[in-house]
Amino acid sequence: MKGNLIVTIMGPTGVGKTDLAIELCSHFPINIISVDSVQIYKHLDIGSGKPSKDLLQSFPHDLIDIVEPTEPYSTAQFQKDALKSIKDSFKSGKIPILVGGTMMYFNHLIDGISRLPKVSQDIRSDIEREFEKNGSQKMHDYLKTIDLKSSEKIHINDSQRIKRAIEVFKATGKGLSQWQEEKKKEVSRTISNSNLQQISLIPESRTLHRELILRRFNQMISDGLIEEVEKILNLEGMSSGSQSMKSIGYRQVCKYLDGDYGLDDMIEKSVNATRQLAKRQMTWLNNWNNLKQISAKESPLKTLVDLIKKNT
């Protein structure tokens, strides 16, 4: 059998990935590694769907609460942190189980990252000012004119990736997509030498999942999401423009607190954005190589237990 076993549990938001991973703890010695670009932030608890503090105490997760909400965090940093967690799992005789729905994190960890040129702080600052002046729509339109391929892959609301693509072009005169095609991706030996088993948990039905997303966000509001965002914005160095506040739910609540949205409008926009995220996640998964899809109604625990036994 090829190398140490690594298992991924991917899937759209709210489908039950974390619950499945926790159930595995009673069957195998495992180390749960979160693959979530929002749960990395301290204080972003309710809106990120982060497991409760009590649950995390009983079932620890790596890469949760590792960054202050004032700090930026990149996929390259995630790759570095995740690889360390995987190696630590191997050393302790545990199976690393990577759980989450941030597909870009999974993609860069498994397929590697194209090393891109450094960009000066002056260029970053200029583009930040342009974003504040023009907004995401206009900057995405601009990206289409300089790098059509990148614009087709980057969602209009993904401000961080839009900025990055424009930065690379401004710094080098060459599109991000061209750099990625020319630069061979660096895949870690930790991944390439391992027995990687990739699983995705799929909703029972699209209609039921859409309804679940609505109920889930309304529960977040009841649990105090708005108050959570108010507290976060009061932290030193925080603003609604911080990277952490660009996340779905947090971005819309910031708009509500600024008076740009009414309560019902904020909830509707958050739910719609979450549904769009789930749709994009499913598009990623439907095009993913070497992936075993398991429906949430098809005894996923038994399927996963059998797969791990077969590979250990």
C-alpha cells in the first residue's frame, strides 16, 4: 500500500462533514484538520459554523482559531500549516482527516501551488485604494480586460483573488493565468508519497439543502451573530474592510450595521450568498479527480469506516 493514509472529507457548507469526522473518532485514532478559510479566525464562531468550545475540547481540530481577525491568511500559509499537521499526525500514529469546504485550500494542498512573483507594497496599496473607490464589480470587469481566463475562474465577490490577479498583472505585465500555466505546481512529497483517499459528502437533495441553509442562517442570527460581529469590529485594528469580514454572513452583517441593509434584506442576501457558495463548491467537486462521492442519506459513516479499514 502506498504510504501513510490521508483522508479528505469535502462537501458543501452545512452538509454534515464535521459530524461525520467526529463519529470516526470512536472507530480509529484520527487527527481532525479543519480546511475552512473562516474557522481559522479567532472570535468568528457563530457565522463560521465553528464547532462549540465544548466539542473542540472533546474532539480537538487543528487549524481552528489560529489567526487574529485583523491578520491576513493565504492558501500558501494554509498549505504550510496543513502539511505540518499531517506530519504531526503521522508521528503520533494517527490518521489525518482533512475536513472542510474551502475548495481552494484543498486544491492547493493536493495539486500544489504555482509560485508567483512577489508584489510590492506600493502596488498592493494602489489596488486596495482602487477597490475601495470602484467596488468589486468594476474591478472584476477590469480583470476581464487584462486576464480573461482568471476572471472566468474568480467569482465577482471574491475580492481577495481579484486583487491578487490584478496585482500580478500590474507587477509583471503578465496575467495570473499565464503565470500559473508556465510555472509548474509544486506538490508536497508528504501528499504525493501518501495513500490519499478523497471523499465528498453530498446533500440528499438540492431542495432540502437550500432549505437547510436558510434554517441554519436564521439559527445563527438567533444565536447572536449580529452581536458577535459588533464585538469583533470593536477589537483593536479591526474594520469591516478586514479580510476576515469579507466572509459570507460577516460581510452582510457589516453592511447591516453600517445601515446599508435592513435586517430582512441582510438575511436574504446572506442566505443567497451561502446558496451560491454551495453551488460553486458542488461545481468544484463534480470536476474533482479521484473523488468518491457519498450521499448524506447513504450511511456515510459505514462507507468511510469500510474504506479506512481497507486502506490500513
